[in-house]
Amino acid sequence: MHVLWALILTGCGGGDGSAEDVGEKDAPVAAVEEVTPPEQAPMPEPLMRKALMCCADLAMEPVMAAYLSLGKSLATGDSPGIEGSLADMKRGLERVADPGEHLVKVAAHLKQLSSTDLAVARDLYGKVSDLLIGKLEPSASGELDLAVAYSREADHHWLQEGVEPRSPYGDGIHSYSWGTREEVQAADSDREKELANPVP
């Protein structure tokens, strides 16, 4: 009888049957609540490149080719490149039969442009660029695939080839975007509103 009792007390597999043993085995595990951050408002899409095939007036193609070369030289501060492209652009403008008022102003800015003061040269290039925006007549047969970009820091446009904007004004990538001044400023305003009013 004593042997049977001993088997009953010890035969249930380890432990002494205390409340502590039962609690350790059967206590439910507390669930960890995942905290999801509030959803942010979607940012406006960046402005896309809009192609402009130049030029309907064939006499403008060498002018614009020299303009593009001048922009590249200004971006890097290449003085010989600036002077060479500037001379080519001036010669090209002289061959345009009917320059129009905007090209007369372009020629006047080019007369003042020199590589001796890079900051002044870039500003004059910006004024030239602003005069060209909207004045170039596109053509499906044009050899130059151009697009308009805008620098916030310089507050000037420029035209360029290629799929990535490269500012001629010496500013960083945060400062410029494809598009006109009006388009870029409108997109900036929309972005600021989205950031100021995130989705709760």
C-alpha cells in the first residue's frame, strides 16, 4: 500500500505539482502589439522631361549647338571652352536671316559675356536662356533633342540634350529640375502643402 501511494505521488512526470509549476507551463504569452507609423501623404511625381526637337529654322541649329556647348563649359568653368563656344554662337546668330527682338537681346547679352568672371557669365547665360524659352519653333526633322530645365538657386532656365538635367550655373542637384519656372514653383508649392498636411 505504501509503495502504491509513492507511485501515485511521483508518477505524474517530474515537479511536485505545486501551483508554481502549473503556472510556468500554462501561463499565456502576452502578444506584442505592432505599432504602425502614420501613413504619409504621397509626394507629387517629379516633373518629367519634355522633348523639344529643334529647330524649324535651320539657321538656328548651329546657334543652339554652340549654346549647348557653352552651357557645358560654364558648368565646369572651362574658360577656353566658354570663349570658343561664345564665338561660335555669335557667328551663328549673324547668319539668322530674321533674328527677331528676342535674338537681338540675346546678341547684346553675348557681347557682355566673358569667361573672366564666371558668376557674371553664368547669369548672362541665364538671361539668354530665358529669352530662348518658348521662342524656338520645333520641327520633327530637327537634329537637336532639347528640354527645358530650371534652376531655383540661379532663378534661370536653360535648354539641354540628354535625359538627366545638368545645371550650367554651378548649383547642386537639389536646386534644379526639368520644367519651366512656373511648373517647378507650382510643383514645389504642392510638395510643401503635402508635407505640412500629412495623412493622419
